[in-house]
Amino acid sequence: MLLATRDLSAAKAAEDAIRNLSFYDDLTALPNRRHLLEHLRARQLDPVRRARSALLSINLDHFRAINDSFGPAAGDRLLREAGQRVAACVREGDTVARTGGDEFSVLLEHVGESEQDAADQARTIAERVLGAMSEPCSPAGQVCHCTASIGITIFGEEAPGAEELLQQSGIAVDHARMAGRNTLRFFSPALQAAVSERMAILSDLRRAIDSDQLVLWYQPQIHRGQLFGAEALVRWQHPVRGLLGPAAFIPLAEEAGLIVPLGDWVLEAACRQVAEWAGRRQLPEIRVAVNISARQFRQTDFAAKVLDTIVRTGADPANLELELTESSLVNDVEAVVARMAELKAHGLRFAVDDFGVGYSSLSYLQRLPLDKLKIDRSFVRDMLVDPGSSAIARAVISLSQALGLKVIAEGVDAEEQRAYLARLGCDAWQGFLFSEPLPAAKFEELLVAPGAPGAPVAYGDTAPTGNDAPPIRADRSLAGDTVHPSQGAAGNFRRRGERKAREDVAGKARARRGRGKDTDTAAAVPVARLHAGQAGGWMEASALRGWVMGQLGQGQPPEMIIDLEGLEHLDASALQVLLAIGSEQKRRGGVLRLENVSAGMRQWFAWAGAAELPEFAEARRQAPAEEAGTCAKF
């Protein structure tokens, strides 16, 4: 009898290896997407296992940024640790799988008899995962944080197919990410409808870029009361949905890879507008800021495309400013510097948009050929109530000063915000306090509006003096000065607020005067003094108006003295306010005196046509022109 034996261990090992490659993730040793789908299909065929269950989709927040910053090896270590943390949060018998690059899924079986019980149990486990993922990790020897966003779908006996369940949880996780990340969301039919809506918009957007449905609006940028530039903001004139703001389609363009052609369209449209405005002599030159996405800026031919666009449209590069996000600058610094230097050599300027919310390293920020930092609107919005936002705004302003960069704040929607920023040293602003974004035709009206200060001064320049100063209208209404072009469509709103403040002050003053009469007491009239020249040679309208309103609230018109020692220039709006104060004080029976009026300041008053005002002309006759330290009385 002949027996033959054969060692099958090698074949068995090979078979197991093939199975592992087919059903398990090589990096984390967790089940993969195929394994999870097979498990879901088997569950649907087994009536015993068709109780209520939940499927969780887990996306690591900002994994790509960490992977790019620390390298692929560190990214792999982070993925392995993330898989271990998720597995430690679930129950025995639950399935944890890695279903994508930075995506994990968890199948929770038998989580409750009712849908509410199942949702509560799934939420508890999901929140446990969120807490575990938010703990710091050190995949590259440096401590970092990588949170997660989680989408959950609940299903029972009438569950859809396995692929559709993964799609539902994926829709929910997308909404968790849009809600700010590091949170969870449940799938619902309403979410499905929203996804369908987004897909329809995305399909329309592909056609909109090539069919003249996009338009640019312009939001004025203000420096010390002067309009010096604008930011170009894209809008979509949808044939059915009407005018859509950028929030309705920019995120979709980012996700679908349309942000580069969309950005190219914006740049070309802005260049055409700059060239058109420059060819119309009645319009002053201004600088237009154009947003550049990170993906657009990283294109190897970006500089060449920008220069080609400028040549084709005839735009002056000196009138263009490219706004980059911090994420555009964090990778391959040498290439970034070279790309920026090439464009700056042709006269373009660069600003960092939304500064303070990204990951840029301050150690190399000084290497970049930047011109300006832009304080993010989130800090401007909260800085008056949140110490953290206030500290960041202050730090950005200090950093810009240390690096010799200009700084501008966006989202300035209230006078209190503008005044606070001015005290911190930021004197360039953009927001609804001055104007909402406007179509090109409406923006042009600001530049040629009656009473406008002619050609706006360039950002950072000093105000003109003597015969070079632009004409203004000597409107003597303390309420609103003139309707400065920088106020735009928000001007009425701003003037209503100022009028309300005056009414409140006047009401309190009448109340105090009434109480004084009741008690038969005579309050002394105070003498109020303002050293205007202490603000670095400038006087601003808002600071002057605020001081005056505070004095008028004393109950009786006091004697006001404004010391102009060291002051050689007036903000155009401040001069209007100054002239208005004289008229207002005269009406109230009070006195306004200007002390230490220099020859340069007298030239400003003469240019403004102040001699046409009797009280001012009388004061000028009383004060010899050659005397230093003259005192003008209004």
C-alpha cells in the first residue's frame, strides 16, 4: 500500500493572505469596505438579525492638512491610532471597518427596540468616539489634534440595500462637516432632499461658468474715511433660483473641482472691470482685491495665467491685489515665494485673507512678499464680547506693524467695531457699516457721487494739502456730515443710528436739566478740552464726533476747546464734522474754540471754504495768520 502525503500549509497560508487582502485593510488590520458590505448583505438575509441597527460613518477632520504637514508616515500612524480609538469605544460584537482614506464605519447591531432607543444608543456611542478622537496625539513626535465628524443612519427590518445605507451615513457625515466638524448628524429624508438639491445646483454651476450667468459685485474698502479700493465678490444670476450668494455654490465648487475654472473666471472679469474703469477719466483709480483659492494658486501655471489675463484685458497690475488664504501658503514655501515674487515684479500686490484661522507658521511668514493682512470677520464680530477674539485681533495688528505690512479688517458692521479697531491701530475697514457689496454700476455711483471727496487717497498715503486737496461740501449737519461715498447703501442705516444716539443724549440732557430746575441748583458749565494732535498728526471724524456727543450730553452746551497743536492734516470727513460743530454750538448758545491753529491747518480751512461761514470768517479775522498758537473761535 502506497501512501502519499502533501503539505497544504503553504496553500492554506496563501489562501488566507488572499482573503485578508480582499476583506481587511492592510494598514489598520480592520475590515475594509468590501467586508462591511458583505456583512450588511448577510444581515439583511438573516431574519434573526434584522432588529434595529445603526451605521456610523466617521471622517477625520483636517487629516489631509496633517498628512501634508508631517508626511505620509505620520499620517499612517494617525490612521492606525484612530482605528484603535474607535474600536475601543464600541461594544463587543460591533463591526469597525476602514472604508476609505480617512474614513471609518461602525455597524452597531441590536441598538434598541424602537427607533428612538436606537438613536439614543447610537448617539451615546458616537459621542464616546468624538471624545476619544479629540484627545491629542503625536504621530510625528509633535502633539496635534485631529477631531472627527460622524454621520448616523438608523435602520430596521425594512432597511435599504447595503450601498444605500453607506450613502445615507455619508450624507449625514457631510452635514456634520458643514455644521463645523467635530460633531454628529443623523440621516433623514430631508437630508436626502438637500443632497439632491445640491447635485442639481452643481449641475447648473458647470453650465453657469460658460454661459455668462456669473457676475461680480464690489464691496468698498475704507481707509481713514476715504474709499481706496474694493473686494470683488462673485454672485450667480441663476435663471430660475434668482441671485445666489457665494455661500450657495462656492463650497460645492470646491468639492467638485470647479473652483479653478470659477476662480479663473473671477480673475478675468475683475481684470476687465479694472481696465474699463481705468479708461474712464471721470472715475478715480482704485485697487480691486480678487480672492484666489488655494487650489487655484497651487497650479504650476498660475503666474503665467495671471499675467496672460492682465495682458489680454489691458488691466493695470498696480490696481490689482490678490487675496490668498493661509492654506495656500503652508506647502512648498520656496515655490510659493517664487510664484509671488514673479507676480510682484509686474506690480501686483498680495494680501492674506481670513488671517488667524489657518495653520500658517509665523516663522516663515516674514519670508513671503506680502503687502497686507486681513483680519477675519469672525474675530471682528466677537472681539467686543470675547476676550479671545479681541486678543487675536490685537495680535494680528501688532504682527502687521512688526512686519511692516498693512492691515484691514473685514466684517466691520458697527461703529463700535470700527472705533475699537482704530484704537488698536487698524484704520482700514470693510463691512456693512460703510456699504454692502454692490453691482458695478452702483459702485461707480459711489465714486462720482455729489459731495464725494474726489479721487480717493491711496491706502497708506497722507491726505493732500493746499491746492491738491479734493473739494468737499461743507455740510454743517452734525447728524450725518455729508453722505460720504464710503457709506454706500448702508449710509442711511448708519445715519439713523447716529440720529438715535443724539436723540438719546438730548433726552438725557433734558432730564438732567429738568431735575436741576426742580432742585433749584445751578450746575457749573464745564470747559471741555480735546488734544486732537495727539493722534499722530491726524484727526478722524468718528473720534471727533464721539467726543462732541459726549460733551453735548452734559446737560448744557459747554465751552469746547480743541487743541490742534501738532496737527497738520484733517480727514475730509473730520473737517466737515468740525465745521458742523461750530454751527451746532452757535445754535445752542455754546462756544467752540480752536487753539494752536498752524499755517497748514489754516490752509485746510481756507480750502474748505470755511470763510463763507460768518462765525468762522470772524474768527479768522481775529487770529493773525502769521501768529503761532492762534485761537479761532466759532
